[in-house]
Amino acid sequence: MSRIHLILGPVGAGKTTFARRLAAERRALRIDLDDWMAALFAPDRPDEGVLEWYVDRVQRCLGQIWRLTVDTVATRVEVVLEIGLVRRADRAAFYAQVEQAHIPLTVYLLDAPRAVRRARVQQRNIEQGPTFSMVVPPAIFDLASDAWEPPDDEERLMRAMQVLPVE
């Protein structure tokens, strides 16, 4: 059976760069929640109530991404997921879903100091290169960084998490 490769880390940690490389090496389908959100919903983003609007759409995308992941793994193609899961509770629910589906899982953790990540995001906003999906304003960077709950020792151990060095 194929496997799911889950990429974790805060905004600007290098997840997309790593996910692209891993998907190419494994000949896997790469699914990035930010790409889906930008393509499907960015033009409709309201000026107010953005958080509630965003959360609802993320949940819908995650449901569809899960169905696509299960169908893809069933065809013996691996899947590389970059889907947020910044909160421990969200990761725990995802792990339970994977276990219930009996799909092998490899988890990778990328992180970097906040100042390094901020500089990367600012540069990505300007260059809008291959890892760009949407502009991340400073306030959103701070909000996303503050929301990040790094895996604790227990989660790292239970998931045999591969912690990748800062690049």
C-alpha cells in the first residue's frame, strides 16, 4: 500500500520547497491546501469576518483533500500533504483518520526561527516565485505564527516524526 507524507511546520518554514522535492523523489501527488484556497476562494475573500470565512472554506477543502488522498493511495500512488494542521488537536484528529483508514503515514517537521521565516515570507511576497500561492501580509504572518503549536516530545515520538534541519 502507498503512504501519506504529511509536512508540518509554521508559515515560512520551507514546507512547500520540501514538499515539492519529496513529491518529485517519490513520484507522489502533492496536495497543498494554500494552493486550493488561493485558486478556489481568494477572489471572493471578504473585507471583514475573514477568519470565520476562512475556517469554513478550509474545512470544506480538507474534506475533499482527504477523499482525494484516500482514492489516490488506493491506486498505489503516494500523497504528499501540506495542509496546515497547526494545532495539536487538528493533528490528533488527522492521525486518527489516517489510522482508521489503515494508511501508512510519515510525518516531517520543518521549522526555523521566526525572524528567518518572516524574511522568507517577505521575499516570497515580492518574488512570487514557484512556492508562492498568495501574499501573506505581516499581520497574517504574525497571526499564523502565533497559532502554530509545535509538536511536543510525545507527538514526535508517537509519530516517529522526521525533524528536518533548517535550510
